[in-house]
Amino acid sequence: IMGNPNNEFTEGDSVFDGKNVSDLEVDERARLGLFLAMLYPSEIPGITNAEFMRAAINAKRDENDKISVMAFLKKLDEKMALLNMPEEMAERYLNEGFSGGEKKRNE
């Protein structure tokens, strides 16, 4: 569904939220909200979960509509509470030292 240059649709369409995504590039599909989850998520030392999430949000926004640090932190706190995730998860490096369950939950 995310797209692979080695594969092509020979018949039918791939529809997401009512939109045919069959001919869209991978980055266009990602901007619509499609996400590729790895079976075993990679560790990325040096990048915190919070930094990664803010970069992901800003990648979907126009250049003049980037989320401010303060607005992001407020939204992050709300969503972490909603998911019952410990606050310290946001400051841990992306999947580094996480148990298998923590990695899947972190996705």
C-alpha cells in the first residue's frame, strides 16, 4: 500500500479515505496518513521520540505552518496521557534499549 517501485498495479485500485492512492508517490501517500510499520522497529540513537514525532508532524505541513515547540509539547503531553504512556518515553532515544513490547507500543 505504501508503494514499491518494483511492484505495479495490474488491475484494481488501492483506495485510502476515499482517494485512489495507486498512482501516488510514497511521500504523497505518507502525507495522507499512510504509515509503514516494520516487523522489528529500528533503533535510532541520538534522536528522541519527541524529536522524531515533531519532525514527522512538520513533514506533513507546509513550510509556513510548522508546529511550534510549545504547541507540540502541549499536544504530546495530551496524547501521551491519552495512551497512558509514561512521560519519560518521549525523551528516550527512538527504540534504543526498548523491550519488544515497548517498541511495538511506541509505534
